[in-house]
Amino acid sequence: MVEPTRRAAPLAVFRPAKPPAPSQLGAGSVLALASGHVAGDLRSLGVDARRRVALYELRIANETATPLISFAYPLGPTQPGGTVSWSTVRVPPGTSVAIPVEIPISRRRPLERVVVELHGEGVHLTLDADPPKRSNAPLRAAGLAAAALLLGGLCSGAYALERPQVTALAAPERAQTGQAFQVAYAIGPAADRAGYSVATADGRVVAQGTLKPQGSAFAVTLPASRRTTGYDVRVTAANRFGQDLRLTHILAVAPEPAHVDVKHAKRSAAFALEAETVEGGQPIVVHYPPAVGTGTLKLLDQDGTERASALLGKRGSSIVVAPNVEFAQDFRLVMDVPHGATVAESALPVRIVPAAPHQAPPKSPKTKAAANAPGGSPIALGSAKLRSGQAIVVTIRRYAPNLEIALMDDKGEELRKVAVRPEDKQLNIEAPSVIDDARFLIVATFNRGAGQESVIQSILVRPR
């Protein structure tokens, strides 16, 4: 072994003065470091006269936590302006390799020796070997076969260390739709990014996201549905060497719907609809016990997609706007009320039909249009068509106990609310600013006897 003491660059070739022959030194060299040992050995296998190459076997053991880079090149008679060709090998951390090295030979420029340099973090080790003395065909064939096997093993081992892997994936076999559950996973150390997706049997993705390779679990909520179906949960891990995928199948079970007697819902103050069939674009009025507490109300289509939502109110009624449809469709109104760590869920069916052109919306027993029922409505609107920023004039025809006027958007979200005083005769509410024609609702709520009543009127706001 020859160890240069001065270097100009990592690939510079140095010719030490009168170096001792490698045959006079021990086989191989070992460098002891605080992070582990680095060992190397270079030995001749023979000469392939037909291809004019000398064959060597390079063996390297890297016990450190960082990779090594090796450069193998020949030394011959010095010629001005000459070039040097070298072979490069990367040795991963904690890996031992044995690979063949081919060095071109020429009759005009005989080899003096072959040098191998090992470079790494805090590592610089130089090995060398004498030129081959003779050609041995059987040895050459055996060396080539051994080198091919070693090279194949090296490639397989290096790829196994560097390729990404999803080492574990666990999820429940059955899960209830609409409720979150945990999926556990484990990613191999070589992966630098990971992700997940939840898809139906026909490939439609219903949820997806990124994962931390160092993480252990993530939450999934399957879409609400009235039928039992299956989903595939896929977890992927990737890096520059490729991608690994592992999946598991989950059976989604629909929860038992809450059975509500709609005919007696008004009398028993249960969760009920004012109308079971509503035209698209019209409000869906829902009543429930005022003491039900906080919660949410969601309108779900046949695929379990949320189309509208509203919060539960203290007065025992909420409003969501029916979406426009081209043909009659069945939807579900789902009321979720949290109770500690559990959630109580109730559901009611509602049918939404296409809106009839130039036809007033059907009126429910409790909901009256102010313009068509002057005797029963406490309010009246000056105009149902306005511009952005224009005042919505609400005339108080008569005072009712706890009368409140609210402006809501087409999703049932409350934008403004005004409490009416007994002396108020007229209210002005500024119309929202819009960039396209938009529908809004003016909702008046007031007490009547032991119950509560609502009057809803639709307005159209156009851009200024």
C-alpha cells in the first residue's frame, strides 16, 4: 500500500518516489475510525489478451455510517498531455462489496501498477497492486464468473438497502361510514416521502393526502352511504430509486338510520321536516327539540357527498337550501349532536325535485310567504330584486314576541341578524356584494303560543 502525503485534487494522480512493491506489504489495508473500520484489498485475476484488459478484484468493507467513493486507475510511463481513465464505485454505509475492475493495457505503454483511492467523510485510503504477470484463461474465466456473481449480489444488496418500502399497514376490516378510524403504517428508512389514498372499487378516489415517513398512523373517514360497500386504502413510499405500494381492503357499513315518525313529530317535538318534498333552490326547514344542544345539520346526496350544512340553533329550527337538480333525487338530512366522546346521529329522507319555472314555491303549514299572506306575516319586503349594496327594506307590519330578522345565503349560513323592538316600523339591511346573480333568504322568526314560527322570503341580488 502507498499513501500519498500531499494531494492537489481528489482525482489527481501521484507517483511516489521509489514506492515499495505491493507484494512486500500485507494483503489489504485497514483504516480504524471512531465511526467504524474501512478495509480494502486489490488483487490481480489475470489478463484477457483478446480484449486487451487486465482483470482485478476490488474488495471493500465499509463499517461507517457514511458512503464511500472509490476510484481505480492505472499508472504507466509519464507522457506530457496524457489522459487518465478511472473506474468509480460507490459503497453504501455498512456494506461489503467485491467487484471486478478492468484496466486497459497496451504493448507500447505497459502497466507499472494499479491504484485505488477510497474517499469518504474523514476517510482517505489508497490501495495499489502490481501489474498482472501472465494470462491464465481458466483463471480468467473463473474470475469473470465470480466477478459477475459478486457484481449481481452487490447490485441486489445495494438496491435492497436504498429502495423505499412500506413495511407495515394495518386497518380494521369493517368501519362505519361517516365516523373516523385509525390506519397504522410503517415506512422503511430509505423513503423520503409517503402518501395515502382511499378509493372505491371502480377507482374513484374519495380521500388522499401526504404522510410523514416517520409517522405511525393517520385518520380516515369514509363517506356516508346507505349501502354497504368496499374501499381500498393505499399507502405509498417513494424516493429517487422508485416507489413501493401496499394496500388493504375495508368494508364500509352504513349506520342504522334513526326512525322518526314524521306524522307525530310536530306533536312530540322530535326531529322533523316541514315538507318531505322540496323544489331545488328552495329552503328546507327542519325542526328539532330546542334543548338538543349544539350540533350540525348536513344535507347528503345519494353518494354521501355533503351538499349543504347548517348549525343547530337554540330556537329548535334550522334552514338549508335545496340544490338545483335536473331530475328528482333522494337526499338525506343528517343531524349530529355530540355527547362527550360519542356523537348521536339522526337522519331523515327528503326528496328534491326540479324547480318549476315561473311557479311560486309550495308553502308548508308553518312557513308563509309575506307577500301572499298579509294577515299572517309580521313583515313585508319592499322589493325581491335588488343590487349589491342596496338597502333591503323590511316593513314591520305588526310586532310579534321575540321577533328577529335574519339574512341568510343559499347555503343556510346566517350573514346578518337584527332583533326587532316593539317601536320599530321599518328595517334597512344592506344587500351583500356579489359578482353574479345570487339568491338570499330573509327569515323572520317569532314566538306563537308555546311554539315558534318562521316566515321565509327569497330575494335576488344582482351585481351593481
